Amino acid sequence: MNDDAVDLRARNKQATREAISHAALRLAIEQGPHGLALVRVHDIATAAGVSPRTYNNYFSSREEAICAFHADQARRAGEALRARPAGEPLDEAVIAAVVELYTDPEPDRAGLRMIMSTPALEGEALKTFTMAEGPLAEAIAARTGADPGRDLFPAVVAAAVAGAIRVAGRRWLEPGNTESFGAILRQALSVVLPAAPPGGPQG
């Protein structure tokens, strides 16, 4: 199988995964505050245009399906930081990478509210943020010259970034808020991000 065929297969699999995830979240929202308990695998599969067997090949639970977009987004955090210019200071690079990642597109407000107000979904979402910490810590270590096996700095900063994203999401959903998610996320990240590790290299 050539590279083009492999890439096409990967894109098709990702498209199917996204279709199932969007369908699961949409159905849960349509069912109201207790929608998660009312959504069945058969309904999700039908809405996504796949068979229940295909659904089960991609996801092991409704919670996992609904939070799949956030999981995929979280996995790209380290890659997004590595794509920033090498000479950019750490704080600027992390903030720019994370804000771009989480605002292109801007989160779906109804979907995020559903996730953050449903305990089972919030727990699944927390897992997705945790998944982002490892790759992000590795990218921070590579950027600063820190030793990820000895230095706490990369892991602590990555965990702080994940926490800032969650806090920004909650603030954005508060009644009466008129700020964009990107603006709130930038503020939250600015609170936790130093320019460089103590005694470490700059940028």
C-alpha cells in the first residue's frame, strides 16, 4: 500500500470517528439535561450513517464518543507547540499554540456546556486533558532543554496549562459572559506560564 493510500485511509477513519462523535453529542444535547442516559448506540450509529459494529470499532462508551473531538484536540497540543518558531519565548509559544488549537474552530458552546455539566462526561473530558500533558511536557522539555526524566518543570507547566484550559471553559460558559473563548483562554494561560524554567535556557 503506497503512502497516498495510507493517508486516504487515515483520513477516512478520522472522518468516520468525527461523524460518530458529532452525532453522539448532538443527540445528547437534543435529549436535554439528562440526555446522556437516553442516547443509545443504535441511535448514534444511525445518525452517523454507520453500523453499530462500526461504532463499537471506534468507541467503547458514549462518553468516549462524545468527548472524542476534545481528545483528538488534546493529543495535538505537543505538536502545536513544536510548530511554533524556535526562537519564540516559551510563554508566548505555549499561549499562541494552545489558543490557536482551541479556538480554530471556537468550541461549540452547547456541546461544551453539556460536557461540563454532566459528571460522566466531565470525567471523560478530564481524561482527555490528562492525555495532552505528556506530549505537551515533552515539547516543553525539547524547547527549554530540560530533562523530562529529572526536571519537574515540563510536567508541572503542562499540567498547569491543562488546568487553565478547563478553568477558561468554565468561565466562558458563565451566564452573562460576553468575552470570546480565545480571550479568556489567553488570560488563563498568562496566569500560569512563566517565560522560562528557573535557571533554565530562555526560549
